[in-house]
Amino acid sequence: MNKQNWLREHGLILLTGVVVGIAALALTALGNPKNMGFCIACFERDIAGALGFHSAAKVQYIRPEIIGIVLGAMVAALAAKEFKAKAGSSPACRFVVGLFVMIGALVFLGCPLRMVIRLGGGDLTAVAGLLGFLAGILVGVVFLKKGFSLGRAYPVPTGEGFMFPGVMAVLLVLLAVFPALLKFSEEGPGSMHAPLAVSLIAGLAVGVMAQRSRLCMAGGLRDVFLLRDFNLLLGFLAIWITVTIGNLILGNYNLSAVSQPIAHSQYLWSFLGMALAGWGSILLGGCPLRQLILAGEGSGDAAVTVLGMIVGAAVAHNFGLAGNADSVVDGVYKVGGTSPAGMAAVVFGFLVLLAVTVTHLPRKEAAQ
Amino acid sequence: MREKQLRLVLAFHTTAEAMATEKLCHDHGLKGRLISVPRSVTSDCGIAWSAPLCLRDTLEAMLAEHGVQTAGSYEVML
């Protein structure tokens, strides 16, 4: 394949990766927490906190990036006549799987997108998460090959498809016009954010680009393992390379496994947390970012999944399941990580995913 | 460099239907392979079946016989 054809085929996904990477760098420079320019899991957790679904005071803020991603995807889908209201693909299972994807991600301290952004900041603790994510996806792919399916979605009235973007629009109005109704962190990651307009524009840009290119962290790896198709993976790599170069230029690159921002070095549970997120993402047909894009395109099933993730974030913080970052206390480096309750939740999550998987495999007589 | 050619692309509602198609084609000795659904076909990121155009009727008959639903068939340069 000549260079021109290669660029025509892969240019959009590469450009999307670069846009996401630049947006992440810009958001961090303008106030978002370090190595957290974008994190779908963290941002949905902040939204859950801002709405009072959990009471972890350090992680409460309506993140305009999430609103922007959904609305950007909706606008792009409408413009391309790809907005399709549909639903009905095992919504209850999607809610529960989304909940455990969130718990897995919060045990690791980041969604697959933040995992790449952490790697781009030189955070070597994220390697355990990457390996776990790969393992989880491989498990999911094995079951896809065996015929796993949550069932098809069916067309529904158009209004159903606009419901979730509508909820996002209401959140934006609350944030911009009625902030007194919301909770805001006064310290910690939730208190660190770029200006509202910048966050919203960055989210819109990522939403539009990701809708056009179908960027998906889980889908990229699934396609490699299942189809030997590397197109979506190029977006994943473009984000990593862009963030790495940007951090090197800005002097923010710190290649190390200690003292990384909002990260812990409890490697086993980083691995297992992201394995849970990876397996769940394959069952759901996409990573947390992709679920936002699909919800913006009118998928009621993806909307239910995102709601499951938001509830999962609340559960994670109300029951002390989320990971704690490594810290320095009185000059002593203290390894963070997850609590026994968090470990139990991850193990239980694997059992739940196994139950969902097994009950959605073709019956023997149907498979023959 | 492989020349692009017009291929039959079958899209599905679920990944399971794509997998079932692969198995049926393998069992019946029909050429084709699983691919990521071309962007020109849909914004979904599912899996499709790519086959030579001449197999359209054979494939459609076989899938109907085995109750495998497609979400559409397309002719795409691949």
C-alpha cells in the first residue's frame, strides 16, 4: 500500500488520536489534574460526586468534557445522518457490567484512555494496568469467538435517542447557571479543572472526532486479536505518542514508577482492575469513551451503560472500593492501592462478568 | 501491494452473527474473512464478513437457511 492510500485509510484515526492527545495536554496545562487531561472514569466519578451520589469531597465536579463528548458525538452523528435511536440489547446486564467496569477502572485509578495518558507521562505503574487491560480483552475475545452476545438493539422512537444528550445538556445548564445546586470539591482532583469553556470545547472536539473515526481503546485491541486489523489501535498509539512528545516538550515527562500523580504502585490490583475493565468493555462492545460516543449517537443501551458506570463510581466511593494514590506522609513514601473491600469487589466483578458471559453464550443446540 | 477490489460486505446486528457466519462459511468451504465493518457502511464498530461478490446468492441462501440475520449487504472496495 502506498503512502497516500495508507494515509487515506488511517489518517482520520491518527488525527483523532493526535487531537485527543493535544486536548489532554492542554486541559492539564490549564488546570486538570496531572496525567488526567481526559479520564472518562474519573470524570464520571466527579459528576456522580457533584450530584451528591457519593460524598467523597475531593472528587466532586460536573466535568464539561463528558458533556462535550456526548454532545459532540450527537452533532457529528446528526450531521452525517448517522444518529439512530435504538435500544433493547440486554440493558440490565449492560448496567451491571458498566458498574463493574467502573469499579475496575477506579481500583486502577483511570479508564483505558487515562491509562494511555498516564503512560504518555512516563508513569510506569500504568504498565500493570496495560497488561491487565490486554489480558481482559483477550478473555473477552475468547468468548466472542464462542458466540457471546448481549443481543441486538432495535430501532426506538427518536426521542429515546435524544434523552441522554438531553441529560448532558441539563447538567451543562446546572453547571453554568445554577452551580449552587451542585457540589464542588475545594481540594483534591475534583477541585482541579480547566476553565468551563475550554473543557467543553475540548470535549466537543473529541466527541466529533471520535464519532467520525470510531476511536475505541478496547475495540482497537479487540480488532488486533480477532481480525489482525490495526486501524483503531493506531488511534490508541497516536494518543500515547502525542502525549509523550507533549510532556517531553512541556517538561512534564517523568519516567518512573514512584511518585506518579494520582497513581498507585499496587501492581497486582492495577492489573486485575484493568483486566476487569477490559473484559467488561469487550462484553459491552466498547470502552468507556466509546460508550459516551454511542450514547451521543442515540444508543439507549450505551446510555444505560454510562448510567451504570456513574452508579459504579458512586458505589466505589461510598463503599471504599476505589484505589488510593501513593503519597508521601511525613517524608515517608506510602504505597496506596485498594482496600480489602476493593479487592473483594474486583473478584466479585469477575464472577459477575463470568455469569453474564456464560448466560449469553449460544445454547449447544443453537450453536450446532 | 494488494490491489483493491469490489467485495461483498455483510454487516450484522451482533458479533455472534458474524462469528456464526465465519463458522458456516468454513464448514461449507466458502471463501471470505471477518473484517472490521468499513466506516463507509456504518458508524458502528462491529464485525462484518467480507466475501467475493460472486458468492452473494450462495451466502444469502445459506444464512437464511441457518437463521443468521444480516443488517445489510454492501459492495465495497477493499
